[in-house]
Amino acid sequence: MHNLRVQRFAALLVTLSLTGMSVLQPAAAAIISTRAAIELGQRQARIDHINQVLARDEVRDMLVGMGVDPDDASSRINSLTDEELMALDQDMKNLPASGTGGLEVISIVAIVLIVLELLHVTNFFNEF
């Protein structure tokens, strides 16, 4: 009786193991160049910088005031192309470095709204 249970358990274990093997797929890996790794790092640095600016209370308040969800704007930043990210990040870096005043906040929000409009996420400029 005990031997029969062990055999059934072993048969069940082998069956489950063989069934699970069909689900496994080989991993695909590739070597990336140093240049590609650096570009990925630069992309992430640009995204982080833009998201830091969007996280400011003044910027979030202006986005909400204009009817743009700040979380949606932040998630759309991740879907920008490298060229769009570079242009947006460069525009933001060209803003004055002194404390965030009204003009700086308006400039940042305007840049974000233009990018969102170009991506057809919002129709903010069609309302005017």
C-alpha cells in the first residue's frame, strides 16, 4: 500500500515536471554596445530631470489648473522619442537657474503642454 502511494506520487511529479517543461522558453540575450548603454543612461537621466521639474508643486498646480493630469503628463514623458526628450530637456535647462518664479513655471508648463499637444494627448490649444 505504501509502495503504491510512492509510485503514484512519483508518477504525478514526473507528469507535472514534463508538463512544465513545455511552458519554459529559452532566454534571448544579446550583448549591447557601450554606446547603447550610455544612451540608455542618458535617456533615463533626461526623464528623471523632467519628472523632477514636473513634481514641483507650482508646476503641478499649473498643470491641474490647465486641465492636464500631472500623472498622465509624467507617464507620457516616458513615451517620448530620444530627440523629443533631448529637446524638452534642453529647453528646460535653458530656463533661468534662480529660484522658480512665475515666468519659469509658466515656461515649463508651456513646454510640457506643447509636447503633449504634439503627441495628441491633450487638445488644450484647440480650446482658444
